[in-house]
Amino acid sequence: MIRVNMYRLNGQAARMPRWAAWLTMTVSLVIGLALFLLAASLALILIPVVLVAGAIFMWRLKRRLKQAGFGQPGPFPRQAGTDPREIVDAEYRIIERGEPRR
């Protein structure tokens, strides 16, 4: 770790004057408070803007997806008036590789 001592005179460490220590602490506190207030004010402005923009984006995205057909409950939406218990019967067979076409 690098350590820098700015108050070194003739090889001996010098004490920092009390007023300089208080001034340094005060300036640090003022700068820190100013940065905190700046960040808080930006957050108060940006958070609602981002929330509104996100809500508008989601609303438009859902509308476009619904127009594209993604709002349906499944790949084959149920027709009005059909019974969900209706059974569709079909016949099928396996076509082998060497079997000629019909």
C-alpha cells in the first residue's frame, strides 16, 4: 500500500494544525452533502420518467404482440360455441423409408 505524508519536514512528521483539520473535515462534509443532494435530486427526477417510459413501452409492446396473435391462450384458440370436451378422431400410419408415394 502506498502511503503519502504531506506534512513531513526534515524527515520528521509534522502535526497538522487543528484549524486545518477542521477546515478539511468541513470541506469534505460540504462536498459530500452536495453530491448526495445532486444524486437525490437526479433520482427524484429520473425515477418517475423511467417508470412512465417503461409503462408506455410495455403497453405498446403488449398491443403489438396482441395484434400479431400472441395474446391467444394457446396455439389453437377455441372457437365460440365449441365444447372443450369434443374429441377429434383421426387415423394415421407410419410411412417407412422405402415405401413409394401414393
